[in-house]
Amino acid sequence: MSEATLTETSIPQQRLVVTEIPGPRSREIHERRRAVVPPGVHSVLPVYVERAHDSIVVDVDGNHLIDVCGGIGVTTIGHTDEAVVAAAAEQLGKVTHTLFTMTPYEPYVRVAEYLAQHVPGSTPEQPYKTLLMNSGAEAVENGVKIARKHTGRPGVAVLEHAYHGRTMLTSSMNHKAAPYALGYGPRAGNIYKAPNSYPLHDGLSGAEAAARTIAYLEKVAGAEDLACLVVEPIQGEGGFIVPADGYLPALADWCRENGIVFIADEVQAGMARTGTVFSIEQFGVEPDIVLSAKGIAGGLPLAGITGRAEIMDKSQPGGLGGTFGGNPVSCAAAVAVFERIDSEGLLAEAKRIETVFGGGLRELQGKHPAIGEVRGKGAMLAIELVQPGTVEPNAELVSQVIAYAAERGVILLSSGVSNQAIRFLPSLKMTDELIADVLSVLDEALTAHA
Ligand SMILES: *Cc1c(COP(=O)(O)O)cnc(C)c1O
């Protein structure tokens, strides 16, 4: 098969709305779905997608929507990237599965090599080692497991506003009980939720916020009982919260002094999204373990747990793994993503998006007092909507703006424990023209609902 028959390169990078949204065909499929899919699997925007390329998704009614969500930061290098599709197709025709823990294959090793070269703290003399799994939640589960094995301690520290997944352990680590943990108990034990750094709301410096976090954990958990501290360098579901300067380094120092494994959950912020391969680089921290998933394989399921050798090596043979973990097709796709990041200068593209998109959002902030803050790094940006003149969340306006944009063919997503923010996760290849179009729809929406 040629590349042209495999990909949808012909989709023009333009918004085009031809029916109401969702359209009649989407509504018909949605009715069928209701009969056979439980409501717990909720779709934010029930527009059924037929195909997609780069920043445009085409629904079953022929609408071309601008995707500013990217499957929540998964299609970082765009939908159906030609190199990813070609690499996955080639691997699919060679071998789709053997089970790495039975008879292994090279693409897994190549993914581990790339991660060893890019995780801050890893060196050629002492490279970090990687276990591959399927999902972000599995990455978190295994990070905790490995930290417990290494330290022999039970405690898991997390931060308020955190999100780490929907498995039994990770749902207990999230800030929000509803919808993630409520009714699914008993919840996992030995989890301690400490105050985070949220500059817009706490007004604390990084040092002050870290002192508060540490004091809480020392009192409530006891440092010597903690196996790990799991932090998202930029909190994702929590509202794209960028901690104050110095906060993360102070936590990392405290972890080192107390033998606590510092785990950076980079599932959403990692993989070139913020302008560096891992966002934690920008905070000057060398984590003991880094977790990757979402954007790592251009849309295929894959997750990495990458850590210091002495920590990773504590597990006995057979203690780590899983049937599909590090699937060869996903690994081949990930290698293609890594090559794309390097060959296409995608880190610089993330910076372009920060300038163009972030700059545009700041202009809107000057015009719309409901925008309390514009924040984020690279192509991980958000606006927090407030009651004008206060920092009180304005969840109603968030919903109104998102609904207004959806009707006009722009896919946006909220974020934050009070739904106080709209987050933007564009493809790193999103054109300046598309960004301008998204900004104009946002401007209209904020004007319409002012
Ligand atoms: C999405 C997410 C997860 C969970 O990943 P899944 O692949 O959905 O299991 C964990 N941590 C963070 C920071 C995430 O954004």
C-alpha cells in the first residue's frame, strides 16, 4: 500500500460546518450507542468522527472541526501523521504481538533508548531504564509499585487538584471523588493529598507553597513512611496549573533528603507538548521516575515508566509487565513520533504556538474581564474564567463558551476541579491561520455571553 491510501493527507486544514452539530448521522449513531454502551462512558461532544488529519476531524455528517483537544493531548504531532501511519502499518505487517516478556522485539528497546536519552537526570554512563505498559493509569500504578518495592514503604503522596487515572489505585489518588472514585470503594489506602501550588489562588511563592506541602506531609503521612511523591509538573485535569517558581525543586530536594521517590507524571505534559520533551526540564528538576503516555505514540496506546536504574532494578524477574505492554505496533509508532520531534523541529513549533496562541489569548484577556488568567507552556495553554473582578470560578461561562464553539466547529475542553478553565491542546503543527480562527470564535463566544 502506498502512503496516500493509508492517510488522509487530502483533508484541508480549514473549518467547515455543513449541518447542525451534532448532525443527523451522529445523532442516529448516538441513539444506537445508548442502547449498548453504559452512560458511565461519557462523551463530551457526541460528534462521531469518521476520519482526521493533523488538526481537523471530519465527522460522519461531513463537518470539518478544528480539534483543539487532540484526544486530550494524544495527537501532539497531529492526527494520522504520515510517518506514524507508515511505521505502524509496516510493523503491523511484520509482527503485531509476541509478548515482550515471552519472545521480545527491538522496537521496545528503541523506545527505552530514546527515553533514556531524553529524561532529565539520565546520563550515558547511568541511563534510566524503562518499562512499557498500555495506559497512563498503568504507568502510575507501576510507578507506585516500583517505588514501594525500592523503598519498602507504603505511603503515596499526591497533590490537591491531581489527576492520575481511573483504575482502583489511581482513582483513589485523584483530587475529585466524583466522578472517579465515588461509589467504587473501598478506596486504596496510604494515599496522602497535600496542598499544591496554585499561584492565582494561593498567592504563595514557590518556597512558601513547598513549605506548606512538606509540612502537611510530614505531619499527616510522616516522611519515613512515604515511598513516593507523585506530581504532574503542570497539572492537567486540575486546570493546567503551573506551579510557582521554585516549588518543584524544593519538593524534589525534600524527597531526596528523605529517601522518597520523586515521580513526575508527564502523561499529559510530556512528549514535546510544552516545548521540551519533558515539561519537568523547564523546572530544573531531575525526577527519579518519569511517566509517559498520551502523546508518546501518535494515537496508539503506549505508556512508559522510566527511572533510575537502582530503583527500576529492584523488581524480581516477572514482577513487572503485562500481555500487551509495549506492543510492537505502538512502539514502532512511538519511534516515528520521536523521529518527527527531532526532524521537524517540533519543540520549536511548541514555542511558536505559545507565542501565537498564548499571545492571542492574552489579547483576548485585555478585552474580556472574564478571563482571569492565561497560563501554560508551549502547546499546553489554558484560560481561567472568573466572575469579573474576583478569582471566583465561572464554570457556567466555561460551559457556554465550549458549547458556542462546538456549534461552530471548534472542539474545546474544560478543565479544573471547579470546571474553571478552558484548556487548549493543539497539534504542534496547527497553522497560524487555524489558531487565528479558533481565537476569533473564542472572542465571539465571550462577547455573546458577556
Ligand atoms: C490522562 C492522564 C492519566 C491517565 O492516563 P490514561 O491513559 O487515561 O489511563 C494519568 N495522569 C495524567 C497526568 C493524565 O493526564
